[in-house]
Amino acid sequence: MGRSGEEAAVHFLKKKNYKILERSYRWHRGEIDIIASDRSTLVFVEVKTRKTDEFGFPEESVTASKQRQIRKIAEAYLQKKHLQEVECRFDVVSVVLQDQEGFEIQHIQNAF
């Protein structure tokens, strides 16, 4: 389910003219789902996928702890790639699977 949600998110971002730079970027025990560029901005994207929104919206599961983890991984990425001066932001793409109809996608720019 998570992989299909990430595929849907990549397709969605490409349609919005984002350039996908990395997928499933791992550093130590953490991961950033998608690293992309939106014009001159580097975007770190967390994708959350659910079968339904019965127990809340997927984006609600990006807790403060998860945000800190993503920030740490992003800092490591920026240092490794020598991109400390690049403008960046953190987005969340929320994907809710729908029977045979595909996906409902919500893109939250500057989510945290």
C-alpha cells in the first residue's frame, strides 16, 4: 500500500513539473520518501497513504517526532550534496486509496 501511494505521489508531483531527484533516501535509521526540485527550491516530501480516512487523514500522522527525524535526514542530505545554501521546504503528500477509482491526493506545501 505504501509503495503504491508513493508511486501515485511521484506521478502527481511530476504532473506539477517537479523534478524527482531521489526516492526512499535513507540515512541511518530514517528515510525521506521523495526529494524533488520545484523550480529552484529543493523539496523534501513525506508521503502518507491510507485505505480510508476513517481514523483521520493520512497527513495527521506526520507527528512532531517524525518532522524532527525528516529534518535531520534533510540536513545530512544537504551536507552530503554540498547544498547548504539552497532554498528548501518540507511538503506532505496525503494519499487515500479508493476502490477501483484510484487515489485521492492532497498536497500540503510548507507542511512544517
